[in-house]
Amino acid sequence: MAKLSPETLRERSDHILDAAGRCFARAGFHRTTMQDICREAEVSPGALYIYFNSKEALIAGICERERAEFASRFAEMPVGTDFMGALAALGRQFLEDPLHRRLLCVEVGIEATRNPKVGEIQKSVEGFIRSSFHDLFTKLKTEGRIAPVFDIDTVVEAFMTIADGMLWRRAVDENFKADVVLPPLLEAVAALLRPVADEAKS
């Protein structure tokens, strides 16, 4: 059998992860079987197990892909000038994710409270996101671009709580209007960060 290229392996892995994500979002982690995922992905059990040997391994793959996607989006944020605008744009990107991806985030979060393996996976991804914002806010404070009342750890915790709440509502409320809710939430974030005007820094 010809050796598959890394690109082909990645494409097949992503195809299976996409199928698993749809199944988990639709039926939940426990009700979804590996056979369900095979049918959704249109692959044989043997082909599936080449890439992922358990549902936990699939969750790990999905979460790692989410971490990599966040890292890419975060790295592209134009925080050099209007960092509040950059945060708003990042938030809009995630709010525009398809419904099944938002439901999948909820499902993984719930399963993390029951399954230690999934819990460790989620903690790793959340820790990466948390440290990314911690580093950003620390840098902005050091540069005199924000003047938060609270310490950075507390600011990050509050920021994550706002983001989690927004993503939860977006997933469970079919009438949720992101374009209506995002502006006041950004005002709350601005109150936490307290951006410093250019003239105040000079």
C-alpha cells in the first residue's frame, strides 16, 4: 500500500473529526457510538481506528484542533492600534461558528464534569486560552495601554466568564442576537481593562 502524504493523513483525520463533532453535538457523547461516527464519516471501523481508538481520543483531537484554530486567530489579532476592536472581531468570529460547533463546545464542557479524561483535555485547552489573554493583558498594562483596577488574574477570570456566558447563550438560545448583545458586553470588557487614551499616555 502506498504511503499516504501528511496532507492526506491530515485531511482524513479532519474529516473524521468533523463527523464525530456532528455526532456528539447531535446525540451527546454517551449516546454516540463509534459505529455512529463511522456511518457519519462514511468510513469503516478499521479506517476509523487507524486514526482514533476511542471517543476520548476523538474529543482530544477535536479540542487540539480548536486550540490550534484559536492560536491562529489570536496571533492574527491586530492589537497594535485598536485592541478593543481586535477583541470584538475575535469575538464575532467565534459567534459566527456553525450551530453544531457551538453545541459541541457545550457537550464537551458537560462531559468534562463527568469524565476525568475529557476534563484534563478541556483544562489543557482552556489553560492555553487563559494564558494567551493573560500574556496579552499583561503586555498592554506594561505598555500603559490599559489601567485595570483589578489584578490581571482577576481580569482574565472575569473576561473568561463573560466569554463563556456569551458562547453558552449562543448555543442554547435560538433567539440569541449576537449583534445586539456584543456591544454591551464589550463595554463590560472595556470597564475591566480600562483602556488608556493616547493623549493620557503622552
